[in-house]
Amino acid sequence: MIRRLLLLACLGAGCLPAQLQLFYVNGSYQAAITVPEYSFGTVAAFDSRDVQFALTNSGSAPTPLTTLSVGAPFAILGFDPTTLPQSVAPGASVNFTVSFAPTQPGQFSTTLAADGVSLTLTGTAISGVAISVSSAGSAPAQLQAGTAIDFGSVAQGSTVTQQVVMSNPLQTTITVQNVAVLNLQGASFQLETVALPITLAPGATATLSVDFTPTSDGTQQGALEIDQTSIPLTGVGIAPPFPQALMAFSNTTAASSQQVSLTITLASPAPQNGIGQIQMAFQPSSPNANQDSAIMFISGGLTAPFNVNQGDTAGYFGTANSIAFQTGTTAGTLTFTLTLGAVTATQTLTIAPEIVGIESGQAQLTSGGLDVEFQGFDNTQSASTVTFTFLDVNGAVLSGGAIAVDTTAAFRQFFVSSDEGGVFAMDAFFPVTTGTPSQVDSVEIQVKNSAGTTPTTKLYFTTP
């Protein structure tokens, strides 16, 4: 008994009707169509009007959709007929658009047919012109009904013109009473002067000129109204391009351990306010050279922002018209890349190999010997031989002469572990085994690298 009751219940559920119901759709709003006829109203010939519909399965079981059709000049858009037949699940919808696009005046009627659904569609077409569009001297191309005239991207203050050609494909004369351009939300489309009305004999044409001169950025929309026909207009306003920018240095033959100033000039006054930046990069001459943390803008880092105001012919770093940077202590090439809107520029500055620079030092007499310290930089990071020559109070070279020390390995090891470019400090101690340290008055130091040998640096001994 229980099995029989279950079977009956299942059979009862399977017999519930499944059906398709037609809805009118406008955005998120839907309304069931309960009347036998739907009117598209009046449309100009060669224009179009689109209406969205949905076929919804209002039953509790899947229902088949095997056909969906209308007759010309109506057409179904947004639906792939190759998907038929298909099954529509309970509560699901098939969405599509019907377009009314007449090519001649008259009264039109067709039937929208689907499984279990039949709706009469009507529409009226009045005399209208066919539209073609050309730009930049190109041949006119026919504009399909409902398609926008696209002006593309145009810089503020510049103008792009589209030629709109109206033609009369009918066997009777068409008189165009009204032509106007409508702008939406501050758009900048303009119709050049035209004399109305415009009478077009069969086969005749007339040309309208529509300009787009944007005064702001972003997508802009409007419409060209030709009697009952409304043609969408679209274009994108973009910021006017900045003029070419040029970088210049206060010292075109910069050396290591310097501060150099950089300035920016524009080829013509800036058409608008803008913010750009300069990126600095460094490539050492030697592939084995270490990092040089001293190479930077004095504001910090390897990037410096700058600004230009409308009418300026120079870039400003804050309120200053230049910015300084440090050249570091490594031979190589500094590359500066400027970006300002779509404008880019590149400038290089070469830091040539130099002999070792000794910047400071001290020499001290101790009870055990002679202590010599000095600081400097080697922008080639190739220091090899350091020569010490000790002198007495009379300037005479002490016995033993010059002492040359091969420091190649020590410098190489030091530079590999450093991130300060070619900067170094050396401490050399010379024990005195004969005589007394007080006999020594001064020491002359020379350092050799791949660029040459330094001039003599003389340090006088002091006592601690």
C-alpha cells in the first residue's frame, strides 16, 4: 500500500503543467505581457527601436523551447538560434531583444512566436534618410541603425569633425525639418551651421558636419537628432599632451664624490598642471663593482617627483627649479629617466674612472712605532700598491727608502663586502726596530689603481 501511494504521488507531480510566459524587460523592471499585441510606435525609416523581452518558465517542471522567431523588419537580437531546441528549467528565463528597423515608410506587423507564446508586434515607419559617416577624408561608410558615431579619443582643446551624409533611398522626396545636436552632462559636440529645411529628391544627398571639442577628460555622449531619428554620439576627452621635456646638469663632466644639480625645461608652456618624476639608475663600469649607497638625490632615494603648472616652461621640485644628487664614489653611468604624462626623456651622465682620492688622514708617533691612517675613495675599486715614504725633519728620506705594499687582495676583499662604493679607510702600522720613532717627521703616501697613481699626500706625525 505504501509503495502504491508513493507511485501515485510521483505520477501526480509529473503531470503538473510547464509553460513559458512572455515578459517585457526594462533594466531590473519586468512586467508580464497579457495583451495580444505590442506596439513599437513610430520610427523613422533607416532608424531602429529595440525592446527587451524574457521568456520565463512559470511551471514547476522543465519545458522545451524549440522555436523563437519574428518577421522582417523586426529581428531578434542577443539570442543564438543554434541553441534550439533547449530545455528551460522551472523559474529560469531566456532573454532576448527585438529590434524594429524599417528601411522604408509604412505600417508593419509580425508575430513573435515561441512554444505556446504568440504576440503580434506592430510598428510605423515614416520617411527617413539613410546615414553614412566619414572622417579625415575617408569614404562615407553606412551607419547601421542604433550604432553610435564614435569620435575616438581627442585632446582637450582639439577638434575632430565627422561628416554625416544624409541620402534619400526612396522614390519620393524627403524633407528634413529639424537637425540638432544634444549634449549629455557637459559633452562638447557641436553641429556646424546648416540651413533648414533640407529637401532631398530621390537619390540626393546632403552633408552635415559635427565637431567634437572636449573641454574635460573622460567619455562624453550626445545625440544627433534628424527629425525622428536619434543617432548616438560618443567620444573620449583626454588631457592635452605635455611638450617635450629636457634635463640638464650643472656639471656635464661630473666626477665622483660630488653634488650635481639637475634642471628640467619644457619645449613650450605646459597646457595644464601635472606631476612627473625622475628615476635615477646606475650601471658601474666594472661588472664586479659593489653597490654604491651614496648615489641618490639629496631628498633621498633614486626617485624625485616634480611638478609643472599650466604655463610653466620648467619643472619644479617643490618650490625649487633644480634638485641636487650625489654622484657616489664608483665609476660608471648614471641614467635619468623623466616621465610627465605621456612624455618621456632620458639623459645619461658618465662618471669616469679616476685615480684614488685621499681626503684626510693622520700620522702618530707611538712608543712601539708609526701609526698611519688615511681615508679616501677609489671609484675603480682596483687599488693595488700603496707606497709610504718616511722623512726626517729636514725632509730627507730615512734609511730604507720608500716602502711599497701590495694591497690588491686586501682592497678586493674590502670592496666585495662594502655597500659604500669606492669609499675606504686604511690603517697601517710600522714597528720601529732601530732608532726611535721621534726621528720621523712626516710620511708621503701614494696609491696606485687602474686609472693611475695619486699625487703625493704628506702627513706630519704627532704624538697621541
